[in-house]
Amino acid sequence: MTLQELLSLPELEDKLINEAKTQGFVTAMASAPNILPPHEWLPFLWGGEEVAPFSDGEQLEIYIEHVIALWNEYRPALLDSRWQWPEGCALDEEEIVTESTRDFCEGVLRGWQLARDDWETIMPQDSEDNALLGGVLLSLSMLYDPETSITTLAEQGIEGLEQFEEIFNAMPTMLCGLTMRGSILAEQE
């Protein structure tokens, strides 16, 4: 059973975040400077409740296996500059980015909140590294809410559409760079 098939089960409807948000959240956990054990962040995938919304242990086990497999794929890919956007994440002529891209970015931003203290500890406010972190977060926010970003850019006299393509195409490099820098700084602590 794939992750999407599991998430599509009627009894789990609206009880877990969707696949793209899950991929984004797991990317945030895989890019975090300090590795957080899954039991600390898995509950956030079902809204932070202590009790998982699965009707049986087998479903929970399959779900956890899929999530851990994503983490096991993403962490080395981020550290080796091989990470790429998940399938379904793309630019869109009418909507600027696909719904999957928005959901993925939302998942990363949610996950970042969980690892925020670690990031702010190793990349303090006035450091060069903080500018890197801020750039990645700003880019993710722009891709998550492109309409607001375009309005804001237009108010500053900037035509923004081509900038989204640049940001989207640069995101794998930015996330990999941030992950590698975070890992190096965490080891130095």
C-alpha cells in the first residue's frame, strides 16, 4: 500500500496531512541541523494528537514505514546535493505553482517551526548564516502564497512571475545548501 493509498482511506480522511504536506514536513525534519527522533515529530502529521488516528496497528506501521523511508531518502539527498522536488511539485502557468508545490511548502514551513529553536541557535539573528536561512524561508513562503507575493512585488514595481521560476528552480540547491551548512554548524557546537 502506497502512502497516497493509505492517506486516501475513508476512515483516515481529514485525519492526516496530505502526501505533499507530509513530504514537505519530512523534508524539514531531514534538513534540520539536529536530528529529531521520529517519535517527537510524527504526531504533528496527524495534528499533534497523542493518539494516532489509525484504526489498527498495521495501518500505523505502514504509515510510519512510509514516513521513515521518505526521511531516509531525503536526508542523504539533502546532504549530497541530490534532493529534488517531489513528483507533482511544479510550476503552473495559471496558478504559478501547482497545489502540490503549495502543500509541500506549507509542510516544510510547518516542520521548520518544530526545528526553529535549533536553527536559531546555530544561525543567530545577525549572522551570515541567518541570511541563508531567511532566504530559504522567504522563498518557501513566496511559493506557498504566490498571489500575495506578486501583489507585494508589484507594489514595489517588480514584475514577479519570472522570479517564481528562478526561486522554484533554485529551491533544491537552496535546501541542500542550508542542510549542509546546518549539519556543519551543529557538529561544531
